[in-house]
Amino acid sequence: MDAGASTYLIRPSYKDKFKAGVAKECIGEILREQLYGVQYDPEEAPALSRALADCIKNKLRDVGFDRYKLIVQVVIGEQRGEGVKMAARCLWDADTDSFAQDIFMNDSLFCVAAAFGVYYY
């Protein structure tokens, strides 16, 4: 590469794009490993959700989504047979940015984890 050549990229190559399928597998694997057999405790839920979010973010970084800002949101609630609706909004480039989500439920709790990959220009 020339010493004076520009090194910034406008778009990621196909192999470097945020792959929602790969991210969903990572999220699901972590949720199953960390939450299997866990009972809902309102005192522990905030720390558990932060720990899960950090674990998911670290795993996604290890996968190699270079030049992506990774945002992870984890919600844990008590399973009482009630309905829950969640939504997220943001401004992004549909060609480069994407998201993945997965849900874990047992008799005691539910957990929804979403990871957003936003490309750094």
C-alpha cells in the first residue's frame, strides 16, 4: 500500500459485514449457558443483565466484527404468563448496519437480548 493512500473505508466488504445469523447463534449460546437453571431474583437481575450484556459484547468482538460499534441490550423479567412488548429505534445505514436478537425462557424468568452492529465510517 502506498504511504500516502487513504485508509478509511466507506463500506465494509461482504466478509466483514455484521452477520445477524452468526450474532444470533452467539447470543443464544451465551443465554443458554448462563441462564440454564437460574431462578428469577429481582435483587440479582440488574447485575445479571449487565454481566450477560458484557459477555455477549466480548464474544461478538472475538468473532471479528471490526470497525463496528456493538451495542447490546439485555432485559430480564419474571415469568408470570403476562405479555411483554419491546421496541428499539435508531438511525442507521441499512446497507452496513444490522442487529440480532434471541430469547431465553424457563419457568421462572424470561430474557431478551439484542445486539446492534453499527459500522464506523
